[in-house]
Amino acid sequence: MAKGVFTVSQKGFCLAVFSFMILSACKGSTGPEGLLSPGIVSGKVTVWEDALFNSGNAPANIPAGGFTVTLSGDSTRSTTTGPDGSYALTDVPAGTYIIETSRQADSPTGYGTMKRYNFVVGGGTAFHSGDIGRNAPQPTSVSSVRDSVAGTSGANIAGIRVAWTIAPPSLQFTTFSYLLTFTSPSVSATVSVLGTGALSDTTIVVGLPPESYAVAVQADIGFGYIDESSGDTVFPTRSAAGFAPTNVVLTRPTVLDISPKSMAREFPNKKVVAAQIN
């Protein structure tokens, strides 16, 4: 699916975003509207991109047992998934709920809590087959230095070279996304990149105005949901930030067309990305 594209299925609410992907399950039948009799909630939790397994494992082969599924709202109910991720809650009072899937959310080797709002139960069977991802490990050995890169036009473009690592390597997954943040007294900018994060696999960020920048890197497996109480997008698998030890000072402005087509033409086959000024 294309980066930044949201889709809505005919059966309900399904979102997917890459590199910061948002995954939420579709809702099945809840029975005829207006029924006030208790209902059933059932489904199956699928674990995606488990960093402790290699990329050869299909999600269906990754164990999904031991996750807690909780309904909160007009009543409170909870249960634990079986080995294949299946669960069922019976005799649930009719009403509107928040449904939450979690497992050791506060642990570095746990899973980011996923939530879904306005989940309706009443008279029939409501289905929620949610997706969940392991918490991303915090990047370490973050470094940032002033650098420049030659474009096809012959110009040397000033930027900041950023590098980081994930340790131990067994926690690295090739589809991690990384959020790079650049903060100065007057500028806040971000960049999202895919990659291994190895120190030999650095990224040069261009398009930043002359300032002194603090640089941070966060890893993300890419799961998220929209908090309907605030309207914000929450990324529960995103790691804590790793910070470069010193600021980087850019002293000359960058005159550059940072449109995707221009960047691809100017820097073919190079890990050069344009900062997005917030």
C-alpha cells in the first residue's frame, strides 16, 4: 500500500500506512441496530513483524497466545487469547466500547497496546480481529555530523549525516521505520526512513535552514491508531528516542527543490532525504 494512504473497507474501519503504517481490524456484524440484548465479541489477534523472529516467518506462524483483550465502556470485560490468537467474550451487555489488545506493553520486549473506539455490541456477534506489533527497540550509538553531498547538477548540498544502530542485531527487523527529529530554537523538522540502522548505513538529511540542531532517532514497527478522544494518531510500538551527544550547526542555506521527483533526479541511488519542516 502506498505511503500515507488510508483505506476504508466495506466491512468497517481498516487503516494501513507505510512507513508509519496504521493497522486496525475490520468490524463484522453486530446484529440489527437497536437491539439491547447482550452480545458476543470474538476474533483473532495477529502478530506482525516480530523482531525476535527472522523475516522468513509469516505472521500466521508467529504465536499470538497470551494477549489480553479488554472491553471498556458501558461495562468491562476481558479475556486472554488462545495459542492461535483466538478469543471470545460472551454475554456482553449491549453498548459502545473501547476494545484494547495488549501484552506487556511497558516492557522493551512487549507489544504496543492497540485500541479501537466506538465498538458496538448488541444482540449479535461483533468481530474484532486486531493486529499488534512488538515494541521497537531504542536506537543506540546515535551520531550526527555536518556533511555535504554532490548532486547530479554538480552542486554540493549541505546537510546532516545521521547514523545509529540497534543492539543486539537480533532485535533488528528490515521493515523498521525510523523517525529522525531535528530541533533548533526556531525549527522543528522530521524525516521518516526505512533501513537497517547500521552505522555503515547512514542517511544524509538536506533541506534544513541554518541553525544549531539537536538530533534524535526513534525506531517504529509501524502500528498505530487514532485516539478518537483527541483526534491524535498514537504509535504504541514507537521506541524511546536515542539522542546524538552534540548539536550540529548548519551555517549556510540550502537552495534545493525537495520535491520527490527532484530528489530522485538529483541524488539517484543515494540515501539522501529531505527534511519536513513542521
